[in-house]
Amino acid sequence: MHYFEYPSVDATIYQASQSMNTGLDPILEVRKDVSATGDTVNVSRALVKFDLTYISSSVISGLIPSTAKYYLNMYDANPEELTTSDLLYAHPVSQSWTGGTGEFDSNPQITNGVSWKYSQGKSSGQYWMSGSLSGSGATWYSGSTDATNATATITITDYTELNAGDKVNLVATDGNNYDFTNGDQSSVNGTWESTTSNDQTATNLMNVINTSSGPAGTRFNASAATSEATSSGSVTITDYTELNTGDKVNLVATDGNNYDFINGDQSSVNGTWESTTSNDATATNLMNVINTSSGPAGTRFTATVDGAVVTIFQNVVGEDSNTTITLTDSGTAGMTKTNFTGGYAYGVVTITQATTGTAGNTTITLTDSGTTGMSKTDFTGATITGGTFKESGYVASQSYDHSTTDMRMDVTDIMNTWIYSGSAGGPGDEPVPNEGFLVKRSGSLKNADTSQPEGSTTHLGNFSFFSRDTNTIYSPKLEAVWDDSSWSTGSLQPITGSDYDDMAFYVKGLRSEYKQDSKTKIRVVGRARYPEKTYATTPTQLGVKYLPSGSTYYSIKDAQTEEVIIPFGSGSIVSCDSTGNYFNLWLNGLQPERIYNVQFKATVSQSTSNEQDVISLQDHTFKVSR
């Protein structure tokens, strides 16, 4: 099966005219211009983007299999002065861009879309690289060497609840699992001891993860730190006139002891506070006695006041600071309280994958028997970044000789990068967003590397391809190819080598016209051309026989230009069922208002010592209409 997408947007960006947009020009150029003195080299690069919504949804649904191959097709538009051999690359673009409405010959120059210098047009001020650096000519993804590392955390929330045999399982970028088990401390064995404190337990875990002779070798790097916070509570004076001598606020500190602050004559040393004048003034009086280091609680608490609300903080961090406040409030209530909350002191181990790339966005599995003593966050944050050029990783290429300039570049790796998740191995979670292809010769980001073909002073000539705005049928297209054939012959008889010399092909039920968005099943019949005379009602030679399995193909050509749209190959294998041979055809990839020929080819191995291949071709015509 072959499915085609045509570009949603394309343009050429020119180093020599850094703000010029060519979003509606009929030609895409991969150009190189060298001055007569050789001291100035200017290049151009082609951008082309396809909407992958239908392809992605078809992959998710299984309509397009994961084994599909993808090709970027661009068609020769009279290149100039090409050398006898050359090489073009396609990279996934790492930044969004706007098509624009300019053409190469626009006068005055149009700058409302993508150019060498600007990704969104001159007025946007958005350069192809962040900050003030300009003139980069587009950024692109360049493989795992420019990727970041994934990180995760293990938090020891209560070391006393961790038991022997509890473990942390980490998945490395190689897909393998590595266990670190609670037990006697042994870095080689990968066992770590839960002892003394949350922080110390986290340090023990860190040490075993970092041991190169341990279970995971050097696949992870770990660091340990304390994550901590103090708790806070509050007392609100709701009606100071209802507070009586002897009413009190009792605070429990992290040491478990109780400390009283009693209503009476104002005395910070005695911890007594006066209810007088107003709610706000009374709250301030309470704050002051709590904050007095020579008072009942010493320096165990710190208090602040906001109007009639006294907020009280424990001065020691940890879960032990989440204690209670008790009010003695005789008669009608004159104050309210909230207990201490928010305090914790955890040991946190931060783990980094030693290998870069989105394969490191893996999971952590905890075995934590009984009451929970630890928590985790999975590995995240691994990205593939653009910028520095490297001819590896997320790149496709095609070589050229002097006689061939049409492009049919295998971009399967890039497409799979857009469609599939690096961590989940399935469609949906794209590690690299689709911002289209950048087609260029080899060279550095700003074409500053004189050792690369773009930046050298060697004359290489200019590639020209038709754009989406061409008035021809030769728009660029993205081609998806996969084998959708199936084979079940039922009671049909095969065509043998001796039959084949006298066989005729015809297409059963081929309509003269199909709608552009339709899908159809086309029947292919092979039978004897000149059946022998017989008195039977239906001569056996007129019966349908099935064509050779796996070596019968169809091809689609443009009837006027003879351009091969669907070639004989792995994506055009003829199928068979109990009725006969057939193939499925998606018309939505063919340009409308064109007439097409369908051809067939079958390869048969003769059963004689002089084995040979036999090929038969016949044309059948149909039209695709809007």
C-alpha cells in the first residue's frame, strides 16, 4: 500500500538575503554560491512540512503498521551546474516556523514568514536561535549526542517503616532492570541500610547506586540531599473582651514538651499576655511573649502577627513538628486555633541516567512492604535538542549522480521519531515535535565550517525542486509504504509456468472514474488467452487462476507524463482470496483531475532445468476526480 501526503507549507531560506521570505515561490532550492574570489560563500536550504494527523491516527489504529517505510519525494526543476556526485540531508526542524507569502522575485522583498534569520517573519523578531544570536538559518535535531539526561527521585519519608527486602528498581536506557534492596549495607551487592534518619538512609541508597561494581555498573549517577520544612499553626483573637485571666495557649514543641502562654499582666519572661484595647493589640501581645527567648518555650517557636492572627512556626523541621495547639478559653470563646501542619524532613536521592536521550524516560518501581516509608518520581526530562550539527542520529540522506536529481529519500527514522514515543515504544507521546524537514548539504549551523560542503569554496551547483505552489503535478510529497497483501486461495488453481505463456491479464470491474478521497478494491484476473475447444459449458481454461504469491505486483503511472506514482515493489504486492487476486488502492494520495494507468507484473519460475522469469504487462486506465 502507498499513501501520500502533500505539504502544508514549504519555503527556501537564503543566507544572502537573510530576511527574505519565499513561502509562495514555486521552486525550492538547495543552493550554493561562491564569489569569484572565493571569500564569500552563501547557501540556501529548503523547508517542507507535512500534516501528520492522518498518518499518526492510522498508526495508532493499526491501519498503517509500525513496519511502514516513509519517503520524502521532491522533483527536479532544472538544477544548475551539479557535480558528478553529491549528497543531500534531511533533518527534523527543532523550532516552529511560519510559511509566509513571499516569492524569490517579490519587489519589494516580502518578510512576513520564515527566512534565514527569522523563524516567524521579520516583524516577530524571533530568531532561529534563542537570544540575540541571528543569521543561523534554522535549527535542527541532530541525534542523541545533543540530548539531555533523564532524572528521577527517591524520597525516604520514614526510614523506620522500611523493612529488609524492600527495594528500588531502576530501568536504564538499555531497557534492563536493576534492583537496589534494603538490607545490610553493601555497595557491591546493591543493598542499603535504613538507619538513623531519613537523610542517612538516603545517603546509603545513593552510595550503592553510585558504585560502579554494583548491580547497575555506571548506568546511573545519584546524589542525596535533605528536603525539609517546618510546620506552622495559628491562634486568632476573635473577641478580646471574652478572654479572662488564666485563659491560655498551650503549644507542643518537637521535643514533645508542652509550653503554656497565659492571659494576665503582660510579662514576656513569665509568658503572660494581656488582652486589652483590641483584638489586634491582644494578638501582638501574644506574639511578643512567644518570641521571647527567656520565656517559657525559649527559642522553640517563632511567631508573626497579621491583624488578629498570630502565626506560630516550629523552629525545628520535620514531621515531629506537626503537633497540636490547645486553648483554655473560659466562658464565651474569645479565640480560635489551627494545629501545626506542613512539617517534614525527608532524605531525597536524585538519580540521573548516565546515557542521554529519550530512552532514559523510564519508570521506577518500589517494593515497600507494610506502612509506606519511601516515594518516587519516575525518570523524565530527557530531550533531543537542536543546534549543533552532526551527521548522525535524526538525519536522512540521499546520494546523487550527475544523471539523477529527483529525490526519493528514506526518512523512516525521522518519521518514527515524530510518531513514536522513545520511552513507551508506541504512538502518541512524541519526543520530537513535527516542525517539518530541513533539506540541505552538510554544514554547520551558520554555515561557518569551511571543511563542510556548504562552507567550503568548492563549486557544487544548485539543486532545484518544485514546491507545493508549483503549477505542475510535481509537488513534494511524503510517501508511506507498507505491505498490506494477504493470501488465501481457497479452491482456486495456480497459474503454472506452462500456463503463463498463454495467459491474459485483465481488471475486473475497474471503473472509469473514482472520487479523490475514496478507497477501492481492484480485482486482477489471469486466464488462458486462447482456450482449447471443448463441449463443456465453462471451459476450465476460462476459470480464474491465482497469480504467483508474493511476486505479482501492480504499478500506477500518470497517463500523460508517465510519471511512476506507485512503483512495483514491497508496497504494491497483489493479494488473493477465494474469488481471485486483488489489491487495495487509496485514491486520496493521487492528484485529482488526472488520468492514471494501472500495470501488472508477475514473476514465475519455470519448473525446467532452464529456469527463467516471465513478465507480463498490460495497461488499464482510470480517472481521479474531485
